[in-house]
Amino acid sequence: MSDPTGKYSITMPRDIAEAARARSGPSGLSAYVAAAVARQIERDSLNELIQVAEAEHGPITDEEIQALRDQLHQARQQTQGRASAA
């Protein structure tokens, strides 16, 4: 069962609205916009979490970020290797 929906009126630049409408596909503009807003809420929540963590533990260094990117890249390669071997 899906959550109840409501009808809202929003204002946005026409070029953005038309680009969104062109890309929305069969699900429609409302679903496209709802998904975009949901992604933005997730990003905002993650940024808030990062701010709390950095306030408690200090800022994340560029070296730490690169090390995590390297780990993620390696994990993706291992996952892809297993998928192609199966």
C-alpha cells in the first residue's frame, strides 16, 4: 500500500519544468518531481549527519576521502568480477 498523496502547486523555471516533463517518461511529471525531491531530502539528511560527525570527530581529510574512494572502487571491481564469473 502506498502512502497517501496530496496535490500541491509549485513554481519553477519553465526550462527546468519542460526538461523534467520531457524526461519523466510514462510515470509522469509528478512521480519524477517526487523522486527528485526525495533524493534531495536524502542528500540534506546525509549532509546533516556529516556535520554532526565532523563536529564530534573533526573534519574528514582529503586522504581519508581518497582512501574510502579507493576501497569502494576495489569493492566494485570485485563485485563485477564475481558477477561475470557466475
